[in-house]
Amino acid sequence: MAKDYDDDDRPRRSRDDDDYDDRPRRPSGTAPSGADAFYGHIATVIVGSLLSLCCACIGIIGGGIGLAITKSPDAKRNSMIMLLVGLGMIALNLVLRFVFGFDVQKQLGQ
């Protein structure tokens, strides 16, 4: 049975506008918690990426954990950045070592 809109006192826009029903709802006043909150902050990505420049394992492990357990798209993006910086540093290390013959221990005289 079709709805009879002639007897309804509400404006037509509020009756038929169902654009808001398609969006996922988050309860008001709640902030992300746990890993989503940790990886959701840009400061975490900056510090994690800087640490990844010195120790690529931090970026790979931290980024991998973040990708596996976060649900927020922002947190996933930030953990992907950490992972890619770590992988980039390993690739740079391999290029320097095997292509250019650079060895840190030889350069330091050990």
C-alpha cells in the first residue's frame, strides 16, 4: 500500500529525504579508542616515520600491526604510511649495499 502524503503535516523534504540513512552512525560523544586512536593521530605517524628512518623494523612492525587491527580509514592510512617508510628504508639499504657496494662496517674501519 502506498503512503498517502496528503494527510501528513510534515514538509515533503523531511518525509522523503533519506540521504542521512545511508551514512554510518557513530554514537555522539564517543571518540575512537585503542589502536584507532593511536594510529589516528598524525603525530604518531610523524614520530613513527622518523623512527623508521633509523630502524626500518619499527615502521614495518608498527605499520603491519596498525593495518591488521585498526578499523578507521584514517588510522589505516597512517599505518600504511609507516609501513611504506619502513619498506622504503629497507629497499634503500639494499640498493646502497648491493648496487653501490656500500658497507657501513668497512667505512668505519672495523
